[in-house]
Amino acid sequence: MKFWFHTQRKILNPVVREKLSKAMAITRPKMLEDAGSESKDIVENLLSTGFSPITDVISEEQILDIKNYLSDKKMFERYDRKRAEFGLNDIPDGAHTGSYSEDVLSGCPHLLNIANNTKILEVVSGFLECKPTLSNITLWNSFPSEDGPRNAEYFHRDVDDIKFIKVFIYLTDVDEESGPHVYVEGSSKANKLLRIRRYQDQEVYKEFNPEKIRVITGKVGDAFIEDTFGLHKGTVVEKGIRTVLQFEYSMFPIASSRYDVNFAEDVVHVDPYINRLYL
């Protein structure tokens, strides 16, 4: 798994990556049911722009249950792992983010059921051209900071697998001051700014039409699906707390992820292949 992870990261030409993924998809299991028309439209948007909103993937009740469960759980600073863990009621000065560990998330209600939403699976399987592997579940908070952007708050590309897709769900209202996600539409197909590194805004603005740089605000429960091989970033929170739930689907397991915890929630009728890394 590690060998493949590092090998595919050396293949950065979008055309070559697409050809390889299509060849590999032939050998992977397939979904048995046809996708609905709405899901097919979302897939078309993903293939052309790399981005699409996706609706009706989480309920108000699920969001409330998730927040109640996490209210007393500890987080770690993803950009400073030496910092002691902390809770929402004791956020230390200078903390930029607070992520929940796999051990915490494994007991969180609803996560696998949301990840197995029929529409989501229709879209990701259509995009990957095979049955997907649920390969990462992440949930984190971003806090106001005066230190400027850090790490993933600069434009970058993810190179997690030869083809993969991510679903982002806002668990808080996100406006222009709350650290909205930013995506460069069409950049997943663009043969420029391909090096695996962080890019300054001016580098991206120089290469791409500013009209294609999309700032994604939204309300609690709003979701979008994104090919994060395309250029994207978070932005620095100016006020409030931004909370994001993220699911990743790929063709293969991802070597940089942890799969030694089982999710204990009661899930019904989930595909054992799709969920094999978490059950």
C-alpha cells in the first residue's frame, strides 16, 4: 500500500492519471444499481469542473447528535501535534485547528450512515467508475487566528490515490469571515501548478481565471463534493468556529490514513466492500 501511495504521487500529469485510473477501474468491483439522473448530473459537473454541491446528505437531527457527542471530547492541534489535547471549553491561545482522533470518531453517531448515503455513493462510484472505498473520515474545527494562513490554508493539490473524491459537510454556518473553503474550478484537469507544494494566492491568480476561483460559503448541513487533486485551500477564520465533516472515497486504501479502529455505531445495509476499512 505504501509503495503504491508514493508511486502514484510521482504521476502528476492529469491526462496520464485519468488513463491509469480508467484502466484500474476495469479491475475493481462495480456498483450493481444504476445512478439516478441527479447523481449523473453531479458526476458530469465533477468531470468538467471538479466541484459540485450535493444536497440531502445529512439531517438536522444527525447534526445535533454529532455535536452533542463531540461537546465534551478532546481535540488535537493538527498543525502542532506537540500541543496538549484540549476541548471546546478550553481552547488554548494560538490554537489554529482542533481535530478529533479516529478513536473519538469511531464512537460518533451517524458517521458511517452518512458516508453511505445513496446519493453520495452513486456520485462517487460514477466518478471513480468502480465501487468506491471509504478511505478517510475526518472532522475538525478551525479557530480565529491572527497568525495568517498555515499548511492547508495555502492552495495545494491532494495526491492521495490515482483517483479519489472528497465530500465536505459544513456543521456550522460559514460566511466570508468564517474560513470558507476555496476551489479553483477546472484545475483538476489543468496541466499547470502540478508540483506537490503550497502555492501563494498570486501564483494561482496568475495561472487561472479569477472567475474560476470559487469561495464556498454555506449554512449548517450544506455539502459539496470535490476532486481535490484540483487546487483548493481553507481560509483563515476571522470570527467564530468553523466545523467541517469530511469523507474521502478512493480506488484503494490510502497509506497515510489509519485503519486500526472499528466504528461501533449501528449501521444498516452498508456494503462490506465499501466500508471494509472501518468495520
